[in-house]
Amino acid sequence: MKIERSAALGRDIRREDGPSLAASTWDGVRASLRAGRVEEALAGIDYGCAEAKMMYDSMCGFADHALERLAEVAGDDEAGRRGSHVGTRGRDDAERLAAGWDEVRADVRDGRLEQACARIDACCAMAKAMHDDMCRLADDALTRLAQLAGDEEVHQLLRRRYRPVIERWLETTPRTRESVERGIEFQRGHFGSTSVREEADRFVVTCDPCGSGGQLRRTKRVARVEGAHDWTWNRENVPYYCTHCAVMWEILPTEMRGYPIRINLPPANDADPCVHLYYKRPEAIPDEYFTRISRVRGGAPTAGAEAPAAPCDEGEEARP
């Protein structure tokens, strides 16, 4: 693994060429341990923990935003019931997980490498379970919000949540290669199964499944938007949770700078992979990818585009 400091992000990130970028950070840690590169393994553990925590925190933030709006619509009691149990359990699990990672580090320093690898497996399983719980909670809150207030309420919530996120993304990550690195980092932190290949005009990232919406669709009966809207890629029956990718990665960047950060190709069949396309030059993006979000190249909405929400000042580091 090649972990480097990003001055723009103010933190470390993996920077590798080719398919290795999509490989699990934890596989890299295990390889370092087998080769006896202890310091490299310890650095990988620190990075892997930060990678997973970033996406867990993102899931918590997503769920919190949805629950806050649900509380305004349905009352504090309903939203509180939905979030309190998972939230309390999550805090307890986070403490146990942090202690587990400390034990992994101690095993590595003391040369107990087989035990360290076993603990890594256990800690990763716990981290993934915590992440997936929050993903399900966010989906439940979005679904209930739509039931009580209508689909457009979900759309406006997503716009408010992700507008400041994308503003910062475009400031700190203007180039395609860095967006690919960060996008794949997100999938590793989501515990997704990802591959990447470079083509002449784009990078193609295949998520089988995506570690957030993809795993959700394969493990939970998800509710779906019945109608076709710009924020559902003008398709019917898109899961509520997955619509944030249309808003975050495509609609908002197109409005702000004239073209998407990436193109999402969500599957019609829940068992199929989701594909992300990162074009190297904006002029290479086919017109069809603007039409399906009711925008034209350059950012202007077309007839049928739905009204944007008022911007807000909330935000965090850009996370899906």
C-alpha cells in the first residue's frame, strides 16, 4: 500500500495505480504482517481504522439528518424511538471496537501475528455491523419521511445535506484522479467489494456490492420511489437510499461547475453490481448523462427539473 499525506485534505490517503487501489486496506495490513514489515502494518492499521471510522461517522450523520427532519414532521417521540436504541448500542460498540484495535496493535508490537490477524477479522466484522446498522437506520428514516411528508421532502433533505459537502469537495478535490482515489476510499471504508480499471477516457469502478446502498439492497427489503424524477435519474422504483448518489455526485456538481463528479449506473436488479464512471475530461461525458438528471452541460436545468432547496451552512467532510 502507498499511503501519503494530502495537503488539500489535511490527512492521509492511499495513492496507488491500477487495480491495487481497490484492494482492501486490511488485506494490505495482513500482507505486511506476513512479510514482517511491522511498522508498515501499524501504519496500515491506523489508516484502516480512520478509513472505516470516516464512513461510520458519515452513516451516523446521514441518519441524524434524516431523523432530525423526521422529528420535525412526525414528532420527537417517533424519531427518538427509531434512533435511541441503535445510537446507544453504537456508542457501546464503538468503545469495544476501539479497545479491540488497541489489542491488535499490542499483538503486532509483541510479535503475536496470528493472533493479530484473528483480531483484525473480528474487529472488521464488528465495524461492518455497526456501519450497516446505521445504513439501515438512515434508510428507515428516509422511508418514513417519504410516507409522512412525500417524496419531495426526501429530495430536499438530500440537497440540504450534500450541498456544503460538494462545495468543499470541489474546492479540495478538483481533479479526476483524486476523486477516484477518494471515491474508492469510501467504498473500502464501507466494506464494499470493489474493482477499478482505467480506460482511455475514464475510470470504471465496479461495486459488487456497493458497501452502502448495494449491501442494503441485498440484505433488506428497501422502499422505493414510485415516480421518475431528476433525482432518481428519471427512473422509477429507485430505492430511497440510493437517490442520494444522484443528488450528491451528479446534480449538485453539475449545478455548481457544469458537470458531475462521477456517473452512477445503479442496477435494476438488486443482485447486480453498481458501476461508477469517472470521466477524465468533462467534454467526454455523453449527453445522455446530463439528460437523465434533467440538466444540460454547463449546469442549467431543463424543463422538468425539480426545485432546489435553499442552501444551508451545515456540513462535514464529503462522504456518501
